[in-house]
Amino acid sequence: MNWPEAFVSDVTISRAVHRDVKAGRLRKLASRLYTRNLTDTPEAIVRRNLWQIVGGYFPGGLIADRTALENQPAADGSICLVADGRHGVTLPGLRLRPRQGVPPLDNDRPFVGLYLSSTPRAYLENMRASRARGGLIARTLPRGDIEARLDAMLRRAGEDALKRLRVGVRALAPQLALEKEAAELDELIGTLLGTRTGRMTSRLGKARRAGRPYDPERLELFGVLHRALRDLAPVIRTAPRRDRTAAGTLAFFEAYFSNFIEGTEFEVDEAADIVFRGLIPNERPQDAHDVLGTWKVVSDLEQMRRTPATAPELASLLRHHHAVVMEQRRDKGPGRFKLAGNRAGATTFVAPPLVEGTLDHGFELHRSLETPFQRAVFMMFLVSEVHPFADGNGRIGRIMMNAELVAGGEERIVIPTVYRNNYLVALKALSQTGNPEPLIRTLDFAQRWTRAVAWGELGATRQVLESCHAFLDPAVADAEGLRLTMPDHGAVKAGSPRRRR
């Protein structure tokens, strides 16, 4: 016979199965369960053919309880069902757990020889109390898990999704004799929507009830970066003493390059006219004010020594710096957190209602970091990933990063134009794949480079930066095989050729 990879035998095929097992064409995996695959592990075969196998044991059964929400076996391999049969089935890596209950209803959906509980039924039946017993996990999810799933539904699909769920639960409860559970779920949903003040057990639920909801996926990402930073060996790069001219030049190029990263591009002479002579070009006044506003913040040592001691202070500093940098862009809401969602490429940033709560929880991780460099990297990524404003988030994140360093007496981090792609790719690696190492290495090198530059008079410093390829467009640099290099001040003084953008 042409056997499937895995199947459950019955009386109609048992003789043929027995014959092929004896001939070595089939092997037995569990009671009534066979496979023609003679090489792979039983666990791999069962997982690959999971739902066909479940349907073979319990045809027409209903995927129910925690399995209906998790859509996969539980941590202990449990799959919960409403089906005929009082005894469970033990399989390699799995335990099928049937129970008596209301059979599939009109809203339950057909699924590979089984039925899948409708969403209202899945939530309603998971409100039933259950306990772990016999070494097996509880059949229903803990209350905190239900709160987290409902919060995720609210974040991703909006209030209407929860309201539709509530309507479905109310209609279904009498058919399942779960009116008490429906009332509890109704109160939970109302509390998440802000129309009730019911009890919450999870951190997410409590934050939502307090009016400070947050993005838990971002908190997981911040935790990844936090752990990586905590593992760093402490490196202190004390900022050299600089006179007023040198400090002003460093602040100028910090502002210049920070805006260049965001696409606000000027020649150095144009930017110097804007900053030092107040010459605002008629054709680009808003771009000019972006550069000027950034410079006003980063050149003000009093402002740059201010770092937040509390989450409200963090929000206040962010708003202040944004108001200065974006002063001339009234359409971007200077000093006001965003009112609409924003994204960059494939990354969708934190939704507006979750901004303040996510900043609050992220700040709790930030404050536990020990060195200025650790706090600087974390703060920059926190602002970048939350993206709390309609525009200007990158500049504000780098301002907050360098404020941590200035306040700690350490060297700033300047990201020159040629290093822009390194920086953005490193941010993307953490944001999209959870890998923090490229960002840490990138900012570490940028800080070492910044400290190696002899910041002085504007023209002389510009010559040094040109010798490092700092002004090169990244695409041009890649095509010519060039990269950001450490400065060779001796070569510059000897008259090395200047490379212009």
C-alpha cells in the first residue's frame, strides 16, 4: 500500500499494517501509530504530521482550552481536546488530553479532520479554573496569560477587535453554560478598554489599568541589549580638556553629522554660516533650523549634563530637546509625543498610546546600568526604537546618548557621514533580529574615533576629518574601497591632500 508518512491504524487496515511492519516497510511509533519513515526520530515525525495524527485518534474532535489559544502543544507536550474518549494518548513528545464537553458549534471551524474553537469560545473556556495534575500542565491558561493576549489584540487590532470579542462571548456563554466566566471576561475586556476598573494580575494588565500601557515586545528587545551591555568589560574614555574653540567645533560637527544621517544635508561652509553667522538660506529655512536647533542643544554644556533620574524627567528632557531641534517644523509637533503611528522600512515603531509606558519601563532597565557608555548606548536605542515623536527621533536619541557621556565625563560619540550605513545597519540588526553586538561595536569604534580627533579650529579640524574620509557618501566610499579611518595628525600637518565630498 501507499502509506502516508504517519497514520493511525484501525480495524479496516490492521492486517495490511501488521504485514508491512513484519516486512520492515513500516515501524510502530506508539499505540496504533505507524510510519513508513524508517530513519527520522519518532518526535520529528509526530511533530511534522501533528494534526493529522490527532485527527486520526479523535476524528471530529475539537481543539480546545489552552491549545485553542496557543495553537501548538503546551510546554509539556499537552494538546487539549473536547472529544469522545476518557483516556489520553501518549505519543513521542506529546500527550493528547480529551475531555467531555459541548461538541463543535456553528462558529467552530473545520481543521484537518478536527475542529478549531472559535476565538470567543477559546477565550471563554480558558476562563475556567483548572489545575496541573498528574504531572501535566493545567488545561487552561493562567489569568495573566489571558490578559497579555487580550492586551496584544488591543495593541495590534484596536478597540473594535476587543469589542467584537465581547459581543461573541456574550452570545456564546449560554450555549456553553459559562455565564459566570463570561461576566469575568467582560470585566477584564472593559478594564483593558478603560471603561471598567477590574482586578488585573499581570504586569501588562496592571499597566493598562493604570493608564500606562507599554509594548512588551520592545521590552524584550531592551532586555536583550541590557544583558549584552551588562556583560561588557568597563571601558572609560575620559573626555580631554578642550578650550572653547575646540568644544565649539566638536559640537558643530556633532550637530552637522547628526543631521546628515537624517538626510538634512549641507556643505560644511553652509552649515557654519547657519550656526555661527545666523545665515538662514531662503530656499531651505526649516532644514537650516534643524541644524541650528541641534547645535543649540549639543553646544550647551549645561543642557548636555542633564540626565534623567526618573521616568517623568526622561519624558520632560525628550520633549524639551525636541522642541528646540524641531522649533520651525510646527507640523511635526515640537515637544509633543506623536499622535499617529510611524515606521521606517519594515520596522513599525511603538504605537502612540504605548509611548510613555514603554519609555517608563525601558528607563527602569537604563537606570540599572553602571557605566556612562552602557547608559548612552541603551538610551539612544530606547529613543530610536520607541520613536516617540513624529520626526526628529534619531537626532534626539543621539543627543540623549551624548548627554549620558558628557554627564559622566566621557568622550562623546560622533557618527560621521561615511559611517552612517554602519550605524543604521547596526540599529537594524538589533531592531529586527535581536542582535545587539553590531550596535555596541559600532558605537564603541565611533567613540574611539571621536576621541582620537584633535578637535580645534574649524578649518584645521575639517582637514583632519577629510583625511579620515569622514565626509564621504557611504556608497562612494564602498565603491572606492574606503572607510572611516583613525586620524593621522602628523600627515595632515605635513600637508596631505584634502579629499572633498
